[in-house]
Amino acid sequence: MTATTTTPGAGADQDRSGTRRTRTALARATWSGRIFAVCCAALTLVLLALLVFPLGSMLVRELDTAAIRDVLGDDAFYEAARNTAILVVVPGVFAVAIGSFFAWVNERTDAKMGAVSTMLPLAPLVLPQIALSVGWIFLADSHSGVLNVFLRSVLRHVGIHLASGPFDVDSWYGMIFLYTIVLVPLVHIMVSAALRNLDPSLEEAARVSGAPVWRTLRTVSLPAIRPAIGASCFLVLLMGVAQYSVPRTIGVSARIDVLSTYLVRLFQSFPPKTGSAVFVGVLVLVVMAAAWLLERRLTRRQSHSTIGGRGQTPSLVRLGPLRWVVRVVMLGYLAVASLLPLVALLIVAFLPYWTAHPDFSAMTLANFRTYFADDGFRRALTDSAELGAVGATAGVLIAAVLVSFARLRGGRAVRGIDMVARAPGAISHIVLAVAFLIALGGAPFYWANTLRILILVYVVMNLPQAWVAADTAVDQIGQPLTEASAISGASSLRTMVRIHLPLMAGGLAAAWAMLFVVIVGDLNASSILAGPDTPVVGSVILSIFDNGTYSQLAALGSIIAVASGVIVSLVMLLTRRLQAAASQPRRSRARRNRPRSAQESR
Amino acid sequence: MSLGGPKTQANHPPPDGGTGSVDDPRGSRATRPAIDMRRISKRFQRVSGSTTVAIDEVSLSVAPGELVAVVGPSGCGKTTLLRCLAGLERPDEGEIHIDGKAVFDSARRKFTPPERREIGMMFQSYALWPHMTVAQNVGYPLRCRGVSGRQTAARVSAILATVGLAGLENEPPNRLSGGQQQRVALARSLVAEPSVVLFDEPLSNVDARVREELRLELVQIHTKLGFSGLYVTHDQEDAMEVCDRLVVLKGGRIEQIGTPAEVYRAPRTTYVAEFVGMVNRVGVSAAAYEGSSVLLTSDLGRLVAAEQPATDAADPATDTTTGAASGSADGELTALIRPEHVRLAAGQAPPEGAANSWPGTVAFSLFRGSWMQYLVRIGDVELSVLSADHSLRPGTAVVVSVAPEHVMVRSAR
């Protein structure tokens, strides 16, 4: 029986040709669907190989008992491990609390502030972490820090004379403060996404039932978004351990060694203690894997609690006069996390040298001129921009295609792809870079000192972040929107291209911007993999930090920060415009598919 | 209560799948069914690990041009049944044929994905893509089937005119009212002229007035286009007005199949009677045959029920009344009386010797437009009554009577 026979009025000839066309189109759809599936499976296998092969060859080639004994007998290792634990737990707790609070304030209360709310989690991400750290050195160095100089002059007026301080960034407090600043946006973004997905009527029902704001938050909102909070805790742990910019800059002068710096030192010592570095990497890997399993266990039971995606506007909680306090806190965060360090960088960048009492009449462009006159630096800048653009595009595309495929396919395939895509997240970035160098640097590849190896590491390293962003974006698309496409006769490839990707565009653009900034400002892979023929911004920064003047460092930091900011703003602006043209802010009328096991089987 | 006989027949049609076409309203007896589901089962795993049966060996066929409603309370498996038919859910066992083509066969491990089933479906949530215009939404199934751009535009305009949305082609769907969005969803499900269209509670998201309108339009469009369809709803009015036949589901099994009139007039079980329309239940303690009627000892006293004639439809599922009454003496029976079948007359006492007549008092009255609904108390029993007589006030003494042919005797469960 054909699709058209029941239609009165259609001519018989037209019917027949229409049917044939439908047949071939649908057959083609099946084939394109199959090819799509094969491609996705192949892509997943390639990603898996990019993990297994380098890590495997690293373990096989470098790990031996002598190296293990070396590490276990080294007091510096235990100190680094202890310091890392402190710097993950303390700032981690702060970051989860502050990030969740900011997310709730901006999603659910009248303290949110339009564009500022949108920028709040993004601005600190746009500023490369190395620029943030250096900026804070200029602000809070105990002798010459701009903030300290200013505060001391204020205090002198009230009769208090200080020779240094009151702040000192080269300290435990400074490190904890900067770690916290860096980690807050990660939590903020994840929790915000979860709150946006959470049907506001759940909270409204609690309010109507007589629960005050705090009780609603405690008994309804927080339990419902527990998976997101769990995931952000894991991310905080991961990024805390992997953190390299802050310990490499501030930790050095504060004499606080952490595992990431310890690892790089092992690797870069002469002769390189690669075996010991690999063993430390394996230990970190084991801890991460354990934490990951724990996180999955804790959040799986909750997997069905966030239903929604109806796109209703929640009724906002009125904070009253308190909302100004909250707003000042948020603006304060924005200032310390991006504005103040950026201003400090810019000030120092225009000075011939950095002192406690700068002579502003001597301001100069010399620091910038040296860079742009230097071929090596120009090369580093273009290389990094290219790596950032290619890496971010590849990472986001791979994540988007695989996430979409996994959703369309369902079942066991999903879990497999999900595992592979998230796995690099459990591996310390430095370990990953080392593994790639060992596996691909020598025979038979000889990729050491090439951009190829850098781009591979960047993509693999940042895939989990892109994956999480793409996964969140696809979550926002109601299940019926996907099902309606299948019913219409669309192959999975077509559904991805026509339905998923356009509706994910906003989330993907944000992920692209984030990846771009992270890659351009990366120090981890750069410190291991960038060679003399492949200078990147990260390696230039490190060499200037070690050998150059502060003013040169500031100029470089300013260039990266401004360039990143401009590119990210352009991307966000463009997607916002595209989205505004294509759709209304109300994402979909479609309710997400109800959890089948819980509802239909009753 | 012997559901066994008729149910087995309803659930296991002869291999040629003929049950559906036998009472096909359009009389195309020679054609094979448009939808033929045979012994479909679907189990779900609960989070705790235990399994529940959502659909239990359901067989159902729909004749070409026929619109069949699947009704039942939430959780009865009706949505799962529809999703299995659409290919959005994969049944564990059974066979599904659409237009004679097997799209699912557990024995041969055959499963055709939804995009290859050439069906239309209207979702409860509309599921309109917010990034596409109305025309792009509606034209999507055509583009998927390889229809050219120009032809698509023409057919989209035609179908939009049919559903009364001409001129809205370039609007984004979110700018439309709920009723209009519903119409776009309808147009999209029909535009490729599928022979089978599925409806998943399509009218549940709009207000009562729009729903009335859409219901009427749906009937007209169905008459005009003549597609076959399965219509899942929990709203009995939708089901009765729009569809040719009703399927009542209970716990994943078919409780009764028949035309709306049959199911209403001769519900096979108490469950069906209560789900389709309002009904009064009167407890029965004993029953005995006397000629062509059944004498019941009930909470109302002596109650006479005429044995109801089997319905003239050939569908065996509805022919069950005698089966219910014959299980008499165990006190597990109940008498069912529709409110509109209860007569009220002013007066103190019923005439001597009149059957099924009792003195009662009006306890409560509710104005329902052209009808009044009364709650009448007879001893300890309360009966709900629909009456055209608007004059009775609470406290009025009335004589209550029911014709024996309107007393239905069913298993109490």
C-alpha cells in the first residue's frame, strides 16, 4: 500500500511517481543514516585510540620500579600532593558554594542584571588564566602591588604605617583566592544550565505549599539539580588538580609546590625523570577515576529528577533590599576576576618597568613594539590563534556530532561514546601531553616539535568540556522535537543537521569561545610540547616569565586578554543575532520525554 | 467474570488479520487493514530493577480510513502502544504491519525505524521546531521524502489552507496561539499524505472552546482525506466524537473494542462503564433467572434487569452481557445504571407492584444547562440522575424508577 492511495483527488500518475520518489528518498535516508552511524563509530574509535595508544605506550616505555621508588622516596612528592589536596578542597568548596549561589541568583531572583548576568560566568573565562595570575601579581604583590600601594597610602592618612602588604598574593591565601576565582565560573555555568532545565513549576508548587525561599531551595531546587552539582564538584576536582597557571606563576614565589608543577619539573629536569613523571600521572589518574566512579554512582539515582525544558519563565524570588547587596557582591566578583587584573596588566604594559611608584609620564608603547617587531612572537601569536580556531572548531564539531548521534541512537552505544568523550577529563593535562610526546614524538612518527601534535592534544584534552556543553545544549531540545523529525521520515543525519545543530547553536558557540580561550592561553601542553619550531603563546609567556621583564609580561598578557575578549565577544554576538533571527527565546513548547520507566510502566 | 472467551478472540485475530475490516464503517471489506498489531507486548525495567508490563499481548487492527481511539486512564499503556506503532518504542514481542508491510516482527527480529514507516504523528506538545517557520515545519516531511522545493511550497500552502492557516507560512511557530500551533502540528502530520496518522492526546493542551472547534475540524478533515489513524486520549468526549471505534485499555490489555455507541450502551465490564460516561453502581447480593430477565436482590431491594440483546456488530468483544449475569449467585455482581436512564416523578409512593420503583428524596441538585443533575437518596443508596425536569428542589419527595432494560449487570470488579 502506498502513502498516497488514500488521498482522493490526486491523479493516479502523479501518485505513482510520487510513491517512487518517496521510496528512493527514504532508501537514501536509510543509507545516509547507516553511513552516518559508521562514521560516528569510527570517530569514537579514533578518539579511543588517541587515548589508549599514547597512555599505553607511555606506561609500557617509561614506567619501571626504579622510577616508582624514586617518587615514593621523595619528600617533595608528598608535599606537592598535600598542597594539591588543600588547594583542591578549600577553593573547591568555596567555588561550589559561590558558583551555585551566583547561578541561583541569576536564574531565580530579581537580583539578576541583564547583560552583567550573562557576562558574569563568561568574563573570567575570557581572561586567560596566566593573564589573571600575572594581573594579580601586579595588584597584590606585597611591595609593589597597585592595590597595596593604594591601600597603604590610605592607611597612612589614618596613622597606620605599613612597609608592605596588607595583601600578599604570594601566599596560601593568594593561591586559594585565585584558585577559587578560576573555579567559580565552571560551577556557575553547570548549575545555571541545570536550573534553566528545571521546570520552575516544581519550585512554584513548593512555594504555594507554604515553603519559604530558603526551604524551597533546600528541599526542592537543590535536590533536583544534585546531578549538576555533583558533576561540577568533579569538574572542580579535575581542574583544580590540573591547574598550572597559578602554581607556575604565584606558587613559585610563594614556594608552594603542587603536583602539576612537580610533574613538569620531573619531566624537564636533566636528565628527564620521565618514568617518575609517568608514575605520578598514573596516581593522579587513579584518583580521578575513583572520583569519577563515585560521582556517577551518586548522581545516577537522580538521573530523572530534572524534567522540564518547557521554556517557562520562572516567577522570580524577590530579595528586597538584599538584592543590592547581592548585586554588589556579583560586581565585586566580576571586578576581581577580570576587570582589576586586566586594568593592572594594561597599566604595567605601558610602563617601561614596574615599580611601587610608577612614573606615568614615562608611559611607552615600547613593550608592545618589541613583540610585534619580533618574528618569533608574531609566529607564536598566529600559531596560537590558528591552533585555537582549529582546535575549538574540531572539538566542538566532534562533540556536537557525537552527542547528537548518541541521543538519536540511544541504548548501549550512548554509554560507550559518553565514556570515551569524557575520559580525557579524568587525565591530568600534563600527563596527557607527556603521553602524546612519548607515543608520537619519536619513531615512527617524529611529530615532536610540530603543530600537528599540539592540535591533537588540544582537541583530546578539551573534548570533555565541549562534550558537556554539547550535552547540555542537546538536553534543552525536547524529545518530541527529535521524534517528530524521525516520524517525518528524516534520517538521523538529517535530524542532526536540520534539528539538533541549529537548536544547539547557542550552546555550541559558547563552547567554541571557551575552548578557543583555553587553547590560546594554555600552558600545560605548551610547556611540554611546544618546541623551537612551534612557538605558541603559552611557551612565550613562560619564557618571558622566567627571563623577561614584568612590563613585557604585562604587555603580552594584555594582548592575549584583549584579543581573546574581542574574538569571544564577536562570536557570542554573532550567534545571539543568528539565534534571535531564527527563533524566539522560548526554546520549545515541547515537554521533554517523560521518564518512561517511571511513568509509563506504572 | 469470564473475560476469557471474548477477550481471547479480541486479542488473537485470525491470521489474515480480518477482525478490523469486518466492522469497517466504510465497508471496504476486501482491503487489508491499514494497521495490524498482533500480540504486542512491551515491558519496562524499573529503576529498582523489577519489570512492569506496559502492554500485554495486545492485538488490534484498524481498517483503511478508520480512526480508532485508544482510551484509558494514565498508566494503562495507551501512549506506549502508540509509540510502539510509531517505532519510537521497540516492543518485546509481537508483530506490527502497516499497510500490509511488516514494520516489526519479534520472531524475525525485524524493526523498521520511525523514519521508514511513512506515517504522520501529532504530538501532545505539538513538537514544532522553533527555529523553522510554519512553512518549513509543515514542509519538512515532504523534503525528507525528496519532494522538490516548488512542489513542497504548493502542497504546504494547500494543507495550511485546509487547516485554516493560509497566509501564516512565514511566521515562527512560537508567535502563534495554542490552537494555531495545534493546527500547524496537524498540517505537518498530514502533509505527506500518509495512509496512517497517529495522534498522541493532540487536544489536551488547548482550552475547551478551541478543543471543540478542533475536534469538529478533525472530523471534517478525516472525512475529506480518509487517512487511517490511531488516536490516544484520556478524554472520552474526544474519543467518542472523533473516532469510529473505541479501544478501552486496562493495565496494558484490551478491555473492550467497539463503536462508541456500543461501548457506551453495552460496556462489557464495570471498568469500561465507569470510564466511558457516568454510571451508578448498586450492590447486588443475589441473582436468579426468570425467563428473559434477571431478578436481583440489591441494595435498592428487588431489582429486575432485562437481559440485553447482543449488539448487532460482528465484533465479538462487545457480546458479553449474558456472560456476566450467568456468574450470578456469588454476590460478586453489581448493577450499573446510567444517570440519564433514571426517571423521577413527583409523588410519595410508587404504584403497587410496579417493578424497579422506589420512593426517594432529592438530596442535592446541580444546574448543568439543558440538564439538571440530581442526587437522589433511596434509603442508604444515592443515585445520580440526569433529568430535563428543572423544577425539583432538594428535599422534594420523588418516585424513582428505572426500566429493566437499562439495568446492566456486571462483575463488581
